[in-house]
Amino acid sequence: MKQTILITGGAGYIGSHTCLEFLAAGHDIVVFDNLCNSSLESLRRVKELSGREFPFVAADIRDRAALDALFKTYAIDAVIHFAGLKAVGESVEKPLLYYDNNIAGSITLFEAMQAAGVKTVVFSSSATVYGDPASVPIREDFPVGATTNPYGRGKLIVEQILGDLAISDPEWRIALLRYFNPVGAHKSGRIGEDPRGIPNNLMPYIAQVAVGRREYLNVWGNDYPTPDGTGVRDYIHVVDLAQGHVKAVEKLAAGPGVRIWNLGTGCGYSVVEMAQAFEKASGHPVPYQFAPRRAGDIAQCWADPALAERELGWKARRGLDEMCEDTWRWQSLNPQGFEE
Ligand code: NAD
Ligand code: UFG
């Protein structure tokens, strides 16, 4: 059934790829974003790639009047809520900003939804809610709560707020999607991750080393209890992740309640394996040097994605080589990101 989906944060990295997947699945979309970490150019390219037009509202999720006006103008069936700040280190320096933007902003959005009678939401949560897991792979029923920074705590608090909302009003249909490490880019090389300043995350940093923007990669720690001593993560192609959102919205149509799904591949790769895979995919060297551990990092983290496969009929299909090739295509075609 065709639906009209509001995508908050739809101009960002995961949001822009998700816009394309909803359009490809035949749905209509409305994008809401204050562009604090993205540009209009990503949405222009989504329109170009999809051959579809859609409305864009430039506003902040903390702006209740802007949200009310949107819900009056468009008959929204479901909301995908990506809008938020995501830099872990910055969240330690500016906790109030993160709590205001990510928690107060989410509350304002849910209030506006409730007032408009729109009670279906998919929330971008994160594997960070599991903290340092006692074992891997991580299942959805593992304990949550041992988060190490304001960003992660914000994710957990919004999950809990949504849980309380579902208890107060059993009409709500809520999906909490716990992403592992999104990487990669659309096949076209037209949209991808465009971090501002020095990238915090591994894959965009590696890509900037390969393209010659940075000299070498710092590998944060080589004394972890992992096969090669460097941190292991579950990297998932952003297009697989985006498709998981379409499946989640379709599943929520089946009934109310809160559902939690890990979106990961079930495979873990080390930092050194990532650098080597990127060298192979790009044909460019990725020199690295070992440096001390980064505060707050854990040794290893990967998903058990079986629940999403069973309940959503969704499975990540794109492997590590494709993640690196697609990142490289985006990076080499757009060495300065969306700034042409
Ligand atoms: P992104 O920064 O590219 O996208 C977020 C978008 O939200 C941006 O376009 C930004 O301009 C917008 N935004 C931020 N605050 C806003 C506000 N107050 N009002 C309106 N718009 C606002 O980040 P992304 O990687 O696409 O992440 C999307 C979501 O997924 C975030 O909630 C993030 O926390 C979550 N997530 C990301 C990762 C990751 O590694 N990328 C992992 C787990 C969870
Ligand atoms: N790493 C380096 N050098 C770098 C960057 C990263 O060695 O320059 C290492 C890290 O130490 C870690 C791995 O590469 O072992 C991945 O680091 P990222 O920063 O790319 O990702 P994280 O797993 O630390 O965090 C990501 C998101 C968080 C999210 C978390 C769990 O950034 O928002 O996954 O889903 F909470």
C-alpha cells in the first residue's frame, strides 16, 4: 500500500539513501531537515536519481509550529526519524546541545505527531545502546544501558520515551532500529557520506587518505583482545540499511506496539582489515600507524541480525568489497563532497 512518509534528517547521509529507497518502493515522501549537517545538494541529487519531485521543509525538529504546519499540509502516514546530531566526541563537550537537539527535539516531534494523530514512527537508534557487550554477536534482548557518552545516552532515553508512549497509548506503532556501522554510498556515486571537518568515523577517514586529502590513518589501539589487536565492528552498506527502513514501515502496518531490530550484517572486520580492503577496492595505498586507544571505544561489536531476517524478511546483501568500491566511487567523483 502506497504511503506518505515524513523523513526527518532526510538530507543527511542515511536519510538521503533512505529517501531513494522509499521512492523506489513507490511511496511518497516529505523531507524535513534544518541542514545543520547536510546540504540541499544531496536532495537535488536524490530528485535527479529518482526522477521524482517531493516537498522539502527547511526547519528544526524543536520548532513545534513548523511541525504542526507540516502535518496540516500533508497527510503523513508514518515518520522516519533520523534528525539528530551524531558526533560522539562533540557530545561529551556539549552535552546540553546534544540533549536539547536529540531528546527535546524528539519529544517535540512526537508531541506534534500525537496532536496530528500520526502514530507510526521508525527511530534511528544505535548499537551504542548495548555498551560493551558481554559477548558477540549481539541480540536485541541483550542488556542495554551502559552507554559511555551523552550521544549514546540520548539514543537510549529516546528509546525509553517511545516505550512509555506506547504504554500510554496502545495505538502507537514504533520501530527502534539499532544500526551497527553504516558505510558505503549509492552505486551512482552521486550521494554519499560528506562529513564536515576531520572525519571521526573510520570509513570516511580511510577514503580521505586514499584520495590524498590526509597523509595516513591513525589506528586507535592495537592491543585489543581481537585477532589482530585492532577494533572489530559490523560495517553495513548504507543501501542495505536504507532498505531495512522500508521493510520496517511495511511491518509496522501489521499492528501496534514497540519492535526492536538490529540492522547489521553479522560479520565483524578489524580496522586493519578495513584499510586493506579499501586499498584493494581503490587501487590506492592507505598507510596507517598505530596510536593509543580512543577513549570510550570497545574491542568488538557485531550484530546477530537473525530477528530482522525472520520478522522483516530483510538481510544485508552487500559485502565488504562492495562497501569499499561504492565509498571509493563517491569519494573519487566528489573529492570535496557535495561542494562542487
Ligand atoms: P547526518 O548528520 O548525515 O544526518 C542527520 C540529519 O539530521 C542532517 O541532515 C542534519 O542536518 C539533520 N538534523 C540534525 N538536527 C536537526 C534538527 N534539530 N532539526 C532538523 N534536522 C536536524 O547523520 P546520519 O549518519 O545520516 O545519521 C542519521 C541518524 O542515524 C542519526 O539520528 C544518527 O544518530 C543515527 N545513527 C547514525 C549512525 C552512523 O554511524 N552514521 C549509527 C547509528 C545511528
Ligand atoms: N578508528 C580508527 N581510526 C580512526 C577512526 C576509527 O582506528 O580514525 C577505529 C575505532 O577505534 C573503532 C573502529 O575504527 O575500532 C570504528 O570506529 P568508528 O568511529 O567508525 O565507529 P564506532 O564503532 O566507534 O561508532 C559508530 C558510530 C556511533 C555509533 C556506534 C555504534 O559513530 O555513532 O558506531 O553503532 F554509536
